Amino acid sequence: MSNRAFMPAKKMRDGQAPQHNSGQATLSFILLVSGLVLEIAIAGTFVTYFSSVSALGERLSARAFAVANSGIRDAQMRVARSKDYTGSFTLQLDSDSATVSVTRLSSGSNYIYTVTSTGSAGTRQRKFAATLVADQSSGIVETRSISEQAVQ
């Protein structure tokens, strides 16, 4: 057997007891750094989540805009084909849809159509109203105005 087995873990200095608390500062430092890293990681996760949700909302709103606009254009084509056209229809584009209604008034030698189109994409909706004028004699249909309306 060697004498090493019986040697004390730390040498005593000037009659003091051995010091065993040198790891306490290291442990505190490691816990502090770990807490900061965890907090930064959680904050990064929240920022990423909210950014992606915001971007998804923007994309859905743009798709609702496009399908509502397509509904107006489709109604314009139906009126151009038949000047007597009035009514409602649903336009389906992939998973998005537009509900379109067409009403007509007579004004002299013109028909005035009011077209409303509400586009839906996921949880977003956009609504447009358009005024079309069709000349009864020539059959020419022109768009007088298109405006976005509040969805209620």
C-alpha cells in the first residue's frame, strides 16, 4: 500500500480547517449563465412564433383580396355576356372562395349594375363593391368604380 491513501485532501495552512467551498462560486456562475441562455432561447421562440403568425395573416389577407377581386371580374364577364344578368354566385379558387351578388338598375339607355364580392381565405375576409355601366344599344360594359368595403 502506498502512503497516498492516507494523505489529507487539502493541506492545512496555519492551523485552519480545510476549505471545501471553492465550487460554490462556480455553481452559481453556471446557473446564472444557464438561466440567461434559457431566457434568450424562450424570447427567440416567441419572436419567431409571432413573426410567422403575422406573416400568415398577411398571406391570407392577400389571398382574400385576390379572390374577391376575381369575383368582381367574373361578375363583369357575366354581365358582358348577358345584360339581363342579376343574382348571386360563389366562386371557388382552391381553398378560397368569393360570394358575389349582382343587382341591376335602369337609367335611361344604360343599365347600372352594383356588384359586391366578399373573398374569404382561411380566417381573413376582404369585401369589394363595384359599379358597372352597360350601354343597352351597343352592349359595352365599363367599370365605373371599384372600392374596398368594411367586412361586417
